[in-house]
Amino acid sequence: MKKTLLGVIVFAFVFSGCALTVRNVAWPQAQEQPAWYIPGYIYSLEEAVSILKGMSAGASINGVNISSVETDKFSFRAALKWQEIYENKEYVPSYGGFFIGWDYVPTYGGSYQTNTTTLNKEENISVDFKDISDITINGRVLYISGLKMAVITCNSRAEAKKYADAFYSMLRLNGLKLNASYGFSFNAMSVEQENEIKRKGMVAASVFAGGPAEKAGLKPGDIIYEANGVPVKVAGDLAKALKSEKGTTKTEEIKVLHWEKTAGPPQEINWEKRLLMIKPVAR
């Protein structure tokens, strides 16, 4: 199996700021809308440990199959093993000849040969439960965000929900909760969008179903250009404007441009400015 790292970063916004990633991972494309996680069941320590250890039977982390899982009350540790295959083409010359009468005529040729090298790779992923700030489910993909980010691809959405509840149970067993969440992710505008809008801002990449942002009226693709009176030009502007002290859930004010293209032709863009009030919710 070739291991591929995809260079796309999605900023998952939670109460304490942007989640940090240990590697660049693409937000998987799912048929359904990403869901804002709401805890459904609290497991005992023994149950949660058993569920998380069962993750090695078919799930993957950051695109790599899980070899084994060890966990206790304080941390989750997974061993990843994979193979990287490298191909190298080398030109191999060949020499020959033939006779015309008594005269020998040399010939030269060659061909490309492909050499394949297979390397066995290993990596250990460790996540302390106290560092988990948010949990998001996107189809059968589970996102564990915090100081590190684990993208866990499960066999089904029901399995992803079960693992999410097991992680959350570990937080509760440590006397912790998830940070308050706005329920949306954002990224930078494309060059085409900047040329059309003539304004700086950040794009609402995903709006999680059932979350505070969706209830406030935020739509995927909306351009966020101001937050709490602060112009938004880069990701740090939005993170700084919305970042509050942990434990508070004050209502935030953001201004967005909602835009849609008409069916056409000619194709036109309809613009609408909106003022949204979003209150992060603790879980």
C-alpha cells in the first residue's frame, strides 16, 4: 500500500481556537453533511477501553491501517504499520552486431528497467485525553481535535459514533468536557472568489448539522468578512476575534456575504449580506 499525504489543511474551529494537526490531512468528501457531535452514551472505563482497543479491527488513522491499540484512563496509543513502494527506472545499454560479407557492423541499443524497492514503515500515534478539545463526525470519518488531530476512518457511521462516545467517556472519567464549539470549519478564499468579491475574508468550508452555526443561519460557502467588529482577512483574524476565555459561552457577532450563482445564461451572482449571532455550546 502506498502512503499518501494530502496537502490540504482544514481549520476546525472550536472554542479555544484552531485545532493543530500532526500532519496535513484532507477533509474526506462524504455524501452527508458533517455532524456536530452530541454525546450519546457514557461508558465505564472498562467498556471504553474495550471499544477503543477494537479499533484495530478495520479502522485506520490518518489514512494508515491500525496495527494495535493500547489505552488507559489517561491516553490513547495506536501503532500504525504500512509499506511505501518506490520505483526507479534505469537505462541498461546493450551491444551487438552483424556481418555483411566479411565486414562486422556493430549495433547499440538498450532498454529501461524498473527496479522496485519496498520499505516497511511504522509510526506511533499518542493522544492524551486531557488535550482533546473537539469531536466531529463526517459520515464514517471521526475527527479527534486538540493539540494533535487524529482522522479516524471507520467501517460505518454507527462505529464512528461508538468510538466518539468512548473518547468522550474517557474525558468524563478524567473530570473533563469538550470545549464549547461553534460547529463550523473555515478556510482561505480562492483567487477566483477574491476576484469576484473584491473583498478579503474566510470561507465557511463545512457547517456541521445540528450545530450552533447552522442554527444561526451560516451556510457552506458563506464569506465571513467581519467578526465582533474586527475585519477578517486571514485565519488568525477570525480565530482571535472569536476566541473567548474557556468556560464562557458568550454570543458572537459575525458578518457574512451569502452568494449564489444563477442558472443563466448569462450566469450572474446574487449577493446578500447577513448579520449572524452565534453562541458556542459546551458539551
